Amino acid sequence: MDLKELFLAATFGAVMLSAAMLGAWWIQRRTGNTGWIDVIWSFSVGGVSVLAAITPLRPDTSLTLRQVAVACLVGVWSARLGWHILMRTRAVGDDPRYRKMIEGWGEGADRHMLRNLQIQAGVGLLLCTAVMLAARNPSPGLRVQDLLGGVILLAGIVGEMVADHQLRRHRERLGSGAVCSTGLWRLTRHPNYFFEWTCWCAYPIIAIDLGGGNPIGWFALTAPLCMYWLLNSVSGIPPLEEHMVRTRGEAYRAYQRRTKAFFPFLQDKVRDER
């Protein structure tokens, strides 16, 4: 894969993702339910990524086993996450993170939301590009690296599923107002975000050739870096924690004091004495 092919594929992906998030903006505006935003983002990033992985860039090329494997992996990720958020949106409705943003923007909310969702389309493009670079690594056959990447991605998906299941069971037992601090939620305040980030660590492992045979593959490192920034600094932890403190009060502040926000292996063992 050369830079010209990468540019053309990225341009096509940018148009598709931009259109999808424009649709998300219109739907949330018409329905008043911002939960649809992440549903559409998950399915659109997954769909564009699958196309990026398997669509021939030259008429004389055929699919490789690596392309098929990567397409399957990102397809499973997208289907699982998109379906989970879809069910949550149908059951719960509006996403409090986006609703708080809209309230803060005031009269300019429509304009700011449109810009925000186009930025999300840009983030999605970086992620899709990483998937494409992984799928089109020219190394012959499947390497141990590829298998390792697949294991990491599947482990991330399973971790997210377990975290979501534990949170759902906790809310069924104690109600939605109780702070979940058991299971994976004892190790990190956001295990679902941590395992989502873990999924995107897989693609650089598959894309990079340590022997120097695929120098463009190093660009796939932007996927975990971008996802870490998005989850920790933009639309993930900051607005969610603000909402949790506002609605759960001291119970969540105590949880913050005794539990790390993201990386479970940096867990603070100091107990909250208050």
C-alpha cells in the first residue's frame, strides 16, 4: 500500500464518516435523544473499517487471510458495542454527557453539536485508517504478531462485555443510583473504557513490521493514542464523572478517592476512611 492509495481510501472514508455523523446530528436533533449519537458512531466506524480492510485498492489484487481476519475482528467489535449502546439508548434514552454539553452551549447548541460530531468523524477516520493499515500489512502469512493482536482485541471485547454485565447486574440489584465498585469496577472506575482502549492497541501490533517491511504501519499507533485522549480528556471520563458526582454526590467522591480512573494495574490500595 502506497501513500496515494492511503490518501484515496482515507478520503472516501472521511466522506462516509462525515455523512454518518451529519445523520447522527439530524437524528438527535429531531428525536431529542442524544443516545443515538454513539450508536451511529459505533456502527459507522465499524462499517467503514470493514470496507477499508477488504475493499480492493487495485484490480489485480485478491483478499489475504490477514484482511479477512482484521475485518472480522473489527466487525465483531462494532456489532457488540453498537448493539450494547443501542439497547441502552432504547432503555435509558438521552445521554447525560451530551445533554450537559447542549445545556452549556445554549442558543448555539446546534452549531456546536454539529462541529463536535464532525470532530468525532475525524477521530473515527484515524481509527479506520489504523484498521486498514493492519489489514494491508504486506508481510506474508499470519505472524505471531498478528495472533497476539487478535488475542488482545478479543480480550478487550470480552473485558468490556464483563464490565457491562457487572454494571447491569449491580443496577438491577441496587438501583441505578448506587455506585458500582465490585468486580472489574473495583479495579478501575471505568473498566469499559479501559477495555475499549485495549481493543485499539491490537491494530498497531498487526500493522507494524519490526523488520522494516511496512514503515507506514507505524501510523497505526495513532489509534490507541487517539482513543486514550478521547476517553480520558474529551467525551469519556470528564463529562461522565461530572455527571456521576452531580447525581451520586459523596458516594462517588469516595469511590474516586480509593479507585484509579483508568489503568487497573495502577490501582490505589488506600482505603477511604471517611
